[in-house]
Amino acid sequence: MVAPQRVFVLLFHARTENEGIHTIRIGDRNKVLMFESEDDAIRFGLLLEAQDFPEATVEAIGADEIEEFCRSNDYDWELIEPGRLEIPPETNVEQTDWQVKAEQPEEPEMTDLERIRRQLEGLL
């Protein structure tokens, strides 16, 4: 199977200093879900909201760029094929990484995800 060029991921606090990508924690590992279908990503985001997550923004990003982001942050990733109903885990982490980040002083460095986003915006 050929990997898609663009996938859809869920971002929280998109385009803010506190932007974060949704991951699922399995043991001590984080995994990013890369949806081939935008509708499936939206549906997953709505399921997260039902679990009291903030509203997620569905973003189309190059699959290679997300995989590189995952490699550089030691995250796992999984491609979710169209029509596959992905259900969020029943339990959530007590404090998300973006909550921890919000409590820390601001850093002037650009995140990898922000750098990728700016590169993609430059292509449009």
C-alpha cells in the first residue's frame, strides 16, 4: 500500500503559542494518529470533545512531515484508513503536554510543528 501524500491530524490551540498535536499514550509512548479521511478525523475530534477535551482543529499536513515530526520527538504514528472507526481511549492523561507547556515560561524557539506549518503555508 502506498502512503498518502497528505493526512489529517488533530491540533489543540491551533496557531497559538500553546499549539499541540493530539497523541494517544500507550505505556510510556505517544502515538500520533494520521487520518487519511478528513471526515474520520473530524468524527474522532468530536468523540474527544465528548470526553471533555477542548475543540480540536483538523489540519491537513504532509504525511512525510508528520512522520519526520514523530521521529524527531520519539513518537509513534499510525495511519488510519478511510472508514475505520477509531475510538479514543476511555481514560485520559491527567495533564496534557500543552497544559505543562502553558505553565512554563515562553520559549522564543519555533516548535517543529510550527516550522512545518509555516513551510506548508509558504507552498500555498
